[in-house]
Amino acid sequence: MHYIKNIIKYTGIIIFILLLALPTFEGLSPEGQRALAVFVLIMTFWLTNIMPLAITSLLGMALMPLLNIMSVDNTFALFGNKAIFFILGALIISAALYYTGLGSRMAFSLIKVFGNTPRKLLAGTLLTAALMSCLMPEHAVAALLFPIVMEIALSLELKPLESSYGKLLFLSMAWGAIIGGITTYLGGSRNLLAVSILEQQYNMSIGFFEWIKYSWPIPTLMLLFFIFLIWKYFKIELDNIDKAYQVLEEKLAEKGSLSFDEKKLIATLALIIFSWLFLAQIIHISVTAVIGAVLIFVLKIVAWREIEEYVNWGIIIMYGGAIVVATSLVETGATAWLSNQIFSRLDLSIFWFLALLALFTILLTEGVSNVAAVAVILPIAFSISDIYQLNPIIITLSVALPGGLAFMFPMGTPPNAIAFSSGYYKIEDSVKLGIILNIAGWFVYILVLKFYWPLLGLTF
Amino acid sequence: MGKYLLILFSFAGLESLNNFLFKKLESGDKLFVRAIILDAVPKLHEHLTSDVGFLGDKVANDLEESVVEGQHDNAEEYLKELKEKVANMDLELSIKKIDHHHLDNLKKGILEKELDAVFINFSNNKYISDQIKEQEIRDFLEKIKIKQYSFHDGKKDKA
């Protein structure tokens, strides 16, 4: 793996230097060629993870004015994108959920409601993770659920690598979070990053409610498929989960009734979600997110020092850089050149182009961070879609939704890494089952592309 | 009367290791068990949760604590089972938990105890095991040329 990473890294650096040194290609502006060079360099750094993702983004931003691709003002102004402020607000809201304990209360309650038999507990863990990932980033959901699932595993005396139930518990937690994370902008901010790139390139957008309208069949069908596997396919070695159920009851009892801060947070969340769903035409979702974050402080639900402990601001830099790099390709005409010169000779039907695009994204996101996968693939996919004169919203959905479906490897997405650190399963286990879910995800995407999106006017 | 040492870097897959171990042990033997305990998760785990996963410091710390606590509980559980199993046998058992930063005493003990063989369970999971320390002990055992049976998460290594 290390060897492959090095090859990719050095290839990227060599192509970067060559693109800067070679005479300008016909039909491409000098700025466009330099933008392509930076894109290749940043893409390889994101894919190989040789520097923290956020630092790679900063490098991308610094190279824009340095190589005369975009002005300093333009480059840094892009960082002030509304998607960035939505993510900022959403991170603060998510931190409040974690800090006040409302998140873990929700998790305990949901898991308890769903399951009092071994199979129901598995389904409950899956659905709890999925539902919570509609409200919080998927990695935060996995981190929040991990101690609860670990408590369950220990209370049932499940042995690491020996208990198939232990393995399934942690996989249900991670995969529930991953599947649920594609449903809204809150579960996976990459969804919003994709929409932001769409806005920069085509001046089109997808609203909060609209996104859910397009996305929901994919997580729903995948969850149903996984529950089917739990009921019919997986062998469960336990007869009852009484001890775990008792732990859940005790933990929930320890929490007592809702605290005043939790009540204030519930009211704030209700207002925010109402605005996102029904007032998005009047108040932009990013403004609502920022107002929600302010409300959380005004109502003294959390203090700034607590937010600083709970939020990793690196994600903002990562997303800002991704928007800058993707926009540079559009503004310099590099994507138009790519579509005319490189991809215009593609001999694929539109359907197969979209199906293969989704498959390629699923495969890439297994090996690299799914934010990086979306940031890398989407600008190129847009350049190809121009040849087919496709609705760019279909392209955005075809990259962002499959881009969240990484099930096999710990490095694909943080929920996998978090679940794997339980020690309850081997990579081979998640690969074997993950392939099945990858294939299911691809089929579900194809079904939705062919039969559901056309009903909403997304034809191809 | 033989003297054997069981070193546990991993607490996974121990059923198959137990089967192997107890076939080798005979009445009157002495078994030393040294469970290597982590006080924090390896850097690679931090890298995945913080650099790639963008978890906040407090969230990442809570997660790491939970990972380490899970490992401790699994270690306790196994050692308790081992004590119960050995209680019904004519074996002498000595159990110690060792911080993964303090392996020098373990090495000293291996040299002093005149062991007949070492059984060792390494981990394949680099997110929850200190692979550098595992390599250190692996190299040490190679160097002193002691008879050893090594496992990875309960699966016996090929000779």
C-alpha cells in the first residue's frame, strides 16, 4: 500500500512539473494549464494522504495566486462560500448535541426502543446510527455510538474476533452511520461540497429539502436490504440480549429526565430544522445554520471553549480548499477544454456513463476519504457531462451519493475506522460484507436513476 | 516441570490459542502470563480520527478512552477465565499486566526465568496495538533464540 501511495505521489508531482514546464496545449489557456497542474498535485496529495487533508487544501489555495491562476482576492473570497458557513453552523450544532448529552440520550433511547432480541438490537443499532446521521455528521455519530456499542458487547461477554454478533454490532453501527449520512447535508458535508461546486460551475443549486427528496430512496432501500441480511442471512450465536438491555436501561436511568440545556437544544433544533425544510426560499440554509449556532450561544447551551474542544476546524479548511481548486478549473476554462479535447471521444451511452461514474466513485471512495473522492471526481465529471448535455444535478447526485458509500476499509471513511478500532472484526470481514453492500448500493443507485429521479424531472 | 510464558499483545481469538496452549502444558508446569496493556491508542488511530476523520479533540479523546477501556475489559475477562480454567488443573500460574511502555522488565524476566518456550499473541489490528513494541519483542525473542509459538489474533503463524 505504501509503495502504491509513493508511486501515485511521485507521478502527481512529475505531472504537476510537466504541466507547468510544457508549452500550453492547443485550446487551453496558460492559466487553465496551470490550474490543471495544481488540480493533479492536490488530487494526488488528497488521495495519498501524505499531508493532513486540510494542509493540502491550504497548499492548493496558496498555489492559485502564486502561479497566477486566480487573483489573491478571488481565491480567498471563494473561502467565504455559503457552503462553508453552513458546515460551520452544522458543526457547532452537532457539538452541542454531543456536549449536552442529548445525542447519547437519543442513541440509548432509540437502540432500546428498537431492540429486545439479538436481531432487533442489530437492526436497532443500524437504524439509530442511520437516523442520527441525518442530524449529525456520520463520523460524530459513530464516535458517539461507539462507547454504547462497546458497553453492549462487553455486557454480553462477546469475544473479539470470536463472536460473529460482536462483529455485526460494530459493522451495523458504522454502516448505519454511512448509509444515513448520504440522506441530508448534515450527515455528510461532502453533499454540500458537491452542491457548492455545482453552484460555482452552473449557477444552479439543490435546496436542503430537495436534496432529501432526491436522496432518500437510496438509504431507505439499502437499510431495508441490510435488515433483510440481519434477519435472513447472518448467523447469530445469542439467544437473548437481556444483559445488554439491562445496561441500556441502567444508562438511560442514570441520565435522568431531560436537563434544561437539552430542552433548550431540542427547541433550537426544531426551529432550525423547520427553517431548513420549509423556509429555505426565504432564509438560505447557511444563514439558518449560522443563526442556529448563534442561538446555541445566546441560550447558553454551550460556551465557546467547549465548542473548541468538540469541533475540528480542519474540516472547514479542507472544504474551502476543495471549492477553490474545483472553481479554478471552471474559471480558467480547464474543464471545458477537458470535455472538448479529452472526453469528447467517449463512446458510451448516457446511462452507462452515469452507472460507471457511480461505480468508479464507489470504488475510489473505498480507498480514500470520501470528501477527497467527491472533490476530485466531480469537476472532471462535470466536464464530461457537458458533452452529453446532461442535467448537472444528476451528475452532482451521481458523484456525491455513491461517494459516501465506503464500506470495506478503515481508511475509506471515519465510521469504518472507528468500528474497526473495536477489535471485534478483521478487515477481511468488512471486505466480504462490504462488497455485497457496495454492489447493492450500485444497483439501488441504478434503480433510482432509472425509475425515481425521472419522476422528479431529472431525466437523461 | 516446564516453565512457559504467554505474552498477550492481542486479546482477540484466544479460544484457539488456549486450545494449542493447553495441549502443550503438562501437570506441574508453571505458566507465566504477561498481558500488555495500552495506555493510549496508537498514532495511526489518532491520524484517522483527527486528520482524516476531523473529529474534535474531546470527541477523539472520548473515543480513544473507550477503545482502551474495551481492550482492558477484554484483557480482564480473559485473565479471569484463565484463572478459573487453571484452578482445576495442576498448574502454577503467575499473571501480570504490563504497560506497553515498560517492556524492559518483561525482557529481563524472559532471560532470568529459564523458560522452555514462549507463546505470544500479536495483533493484526494496527489501530489498537503498538506495532513498534510488538516488533521490539519479536526481535528480542529472535535474538535470544528461545523456542516460541507465535500467533496473530489467535491464529498460529506458519513456522
